[in-house]
Amino acid sequence: QVQLVESGGGLAQAGGSLRLSCAASVNINSFNAMDWYRQAPGKQRELVTSISNGGSTAFADSVKGRFAISRDNAKNTVYLQMNSLKPEDTAVYYCSTSGYRNRFWGQGTQVTVSS
């Protein structure tokens, strides 16, 4: 069974930084890509960024130039470095991946950015 566990959320001031981690219970190279999503109150869940097992990355326009995604295959962990945070980045952030005909989700970690 695939388990994804996020950590590192919390409260930050606008302009600050946070680093999220996502630890997987299986070899993350089993999946084509690892993703970070977020869901703000009253809004739909949206894809923030992805990293392929080859290291290619993609970002939502709203976070380009501010967020970075990376992976440590030896630790089966994916990271989301969030810089220059804005109040509109406030959301629950979810680690996710698809494989074995399923999409897997972590429990989410709250990120709150104060102005």
C-alpha cells in the first residue's frame, strides 16, 4: 500500500519561506512523477508543481520563480521549497502521485501565510 506523509507546514509571514516534505512508503521511482497540490478554503484543489522520475519539473504560473520542487530518491522523499510566500498561498498542501491504476494522496499539511 502506498502511503504519503507530508510535513513542514505552518505559519509564515508574507515574504517568508517554508519547506514541505513528502515521505513515501514505497520507492518513488515506481511512479512517473510526484506532485504537490493545494486547496484553499472554498476553492478547488489545484496542481502546484510536479517532478518526473527523470527530474523534469513543471509549475503553476502562480508559483513560478518562487517555489522549487526536488526529490531524494534514496530517502523516497519529495520536497517543496516555498519562497516569497504570499497570503494567497494559504492552503492545505497535498503530496500526490498516480500509479497502479490509482491516485494516491497524503493527509495534507496546512500552510498559512499572514500579511
